[in-house]
Amino acid sequence: MDLKIRDRVAIITGATDGMGFETARILAEEGCKLVLSDLEIDQLEKDAAALPGEVVCIKADVTEAAEIDAIAKAALDRFGRIDIVVHTSGITGAKGDPLEVTDADYLEAWEIDFLSAVRIARATFPAMRKNGWGRFVCITSENSVQPYWEEATYNTAKAALGAFVKNLSYEEAKHGILCNTVAPAFIETAMTEGMMKQRAEKMGVSFEEAVKTFLDEERPGIALKRRGRADEVAAAIALIVSERGSFINGSNMRIDGGSVQAVQN
């Protein structure tokens, strides 16, 4: 299917691996020009060299407004426009009793998972408004609507992010900018690799057994009984940011294998 986004300029944060890079791969194949950012970009630059079309890689810390502004500037300097923003940067943050994790723990998740999205919207929306066309997608999580007790720092930041993007969707549509979120669950990423390695070590079992027991005990809604793949999330993102997704606005699209056991978001 032609997504009708050839020559669109797309910014992707957190692009070094996982969902960010898989999204970059699809958009590059669709003919987009890319500006990819991450805090560590050595591997990103190597992988990006194999992508078709024009690609710019820029090192950026999304907790710093000036560095986020530099991402937007790089896109405008190289390509003269910004059409698509896919913000995948984030952390899981500190875990534990919600009343025992520190203020600093909450603030870390708030800065990286929430405020970074506010800052990148500020940096990129003026260019998209000028074009009269834009797509803005942020990654929330199943946790934003189905919070887990020991992950309060992450839950609250991601819930706020979902509300913020919904807020944007009301007014920005008149400028031609569609704003949405994607909510993955238990995807094959470095984050879940680390989680499962820790679980395997703690339980004294294999990695595969750790994944199986986690699915059975913690994510019973995932009837597929596997982790999702980054490319499965990226495919949904690509649809949302495309011309084919021209009536998707203010949505939170779950790519969770059924993990959220509710009808509504």
C-alpha cells in the first residue's frame, strides 16, 4: 500500500533501535526524508547508512530544550520543512512502592516521558502549521490506562502524555496537524530484554521461561502468548502518520496484543 508520504520530512526521536528505528525503516521505504535523533548515535549512524533516501542523524538529549530545538533546526536547515514527528524517547523509570520512590524518581520520568514531548511539540508545530499539514505521534503505554502498582513514576508520566496529546488534537487539527498516541505493551525491545533477564536471574530459570511465566502471571490478556515485535508497532505508527491516516486524530491506538483488558481506553 502506498502511504502517500513520499518526500515528507519526518523527525524520529529515540531512533537508535526498537520501535524508533523500525519506524524509520518503514518511512524511508515510503520515500520520506528523515531526521533521526538519540542520545547515543554511533550505532544509529551505522544502521541509518543502510536506509534508502536522505537521512540526517543528530545527537540530542530530550530533557534539554536547546537540543530539541536543534533537532527541528536540523530538519529545517537540511530539508526546509517538517511534516511528521514521531516521539519515541522514554524510560521506564524507578519502580517500587509509589510512596517510597523519591521526588527525584518522579521528576526523572516526568522530564523524559512527558516534558520532552511538550518541548518537541513547541519546536516543531510552527513549521507544520506553516505547511498546513502535519502528523504528531507519541508513544504512551498500556500503563497509561492499566497502571501497574510498582510502576507509578512511569504510569503517571505516560498518562499525562496521553492527556497532553489529546489536548493538542482539538486545536491543531484546524492547522492540518493530526495528533495521536500509540500504546504498546510488552514489545521485544532493550527495555523488556532487561526486565526478563532480571526476572530469569531472580527466579533461577531460563530467559524463555521468564517470558512465559510473565505472560501467564502478569499479562493474561495477551492471548498470543508472546512479546510483540517492534516492526508491528512501527507499522501502526506509519499508518497514523500517513495520508492514509487522514481521519485519525486524538486517538490512543493500542498495539498490545490484548494486554489491556477493557473495552475503552
